[in-house]
Amino acid sequence: ATERTLSIIKPDAVAKNAIGDIYSRFEKAGLRIVAAKMLHLSQAQAEGFYAEHKERGFFADLVAFMTSGPVMVQVLEGEGAVAKNRELMGATNPKEAEPGTIRADFATSIDANAVHGSDATESAAREISYFFEESDICPRG
Ligand code: CMP
């Protein structure tokens, strides 16, 4: 089915000037970028986005990293977009990411891991609505 997923290019990959390379991977895999914006997340925005992790030991480091520089946030649309984006990203920990994945090629640690992608269609809907109004999205079938 055609799905939407939320993708974030994190501060490390933005700083490496890798936005275009990563967008090209999405597009070559058949995912369409149907909404996008660059943001420098506030502490409150980052904490709210990652609220499900607030009891985890890595939460403070995660929020500090995600607010350390601008991020590029986009909605990707396409057949099986959630799983397809997760395949393109590779494992959360870049040491475990398959060669040729975004994290294998750009990530340096589990925190500075280049990209975020929704893990299921339900979280995708919540994460998309965290950053975008429905009217911000330009579906292209
Ligand atoms: P992301 O997909 O953005 O979702 C939560 C982030 O927390 C994750 O990517 C990692 O960058 C970061 N993180 C740091 N430590 C861990 C950990 N032990 N397990 C999962 N995520 C972690």
C-alpha cells in the first residue's frame, strides 16, 4: 500500500553536506518527498518528539545531539514507505548497519546516526503530525 513516513536528516549528516546524497537515495528507491523543512529544534521540540524515550538513559544525550544544529525533516511517500526507508537507513547502531545503507555510509555513532525514520505506520502518522499540517503535504500519487 502507499504509505507515508517521517524522515529526519540529523545534525551530523546536515553538517556533512549530505542532504542531497540522502535525498537521492530516497528518490532512487521510489520514495517521493512530499513535504520538507529545515529546522533547528528547540529543547522542547526535541523532547516532545522523542517523548517515548524519556525514561531511557540516553534521552538527555539524544536531545542534546538533536538540538546541536539544524535538521532536515521530510515526509516520504510511496509503496511500503515505512519499511523501505528503514531498509535504506540500516540498523540504528551504525556498527551493525549493512554496507551501502545511509547509516553505514554517514553515521559515526548510535547518537550521531545520520537519520531517523518512523518505525511503523502508526508512529509515522504521529510523527508527521508533530511537524506538518495535512495542508503542508503535497501528495503526487
Ligand atoms: P532514532 O531512530 O532517532 O530514535 C531514537 C534515537 O536514540 C536513535 O535513533 C539513536 O540515535 C538514539 N540512541 C542512543 N542510544 C540508543 C540506544 N541504546 N538504543 C536505541 N537508540 C539509541
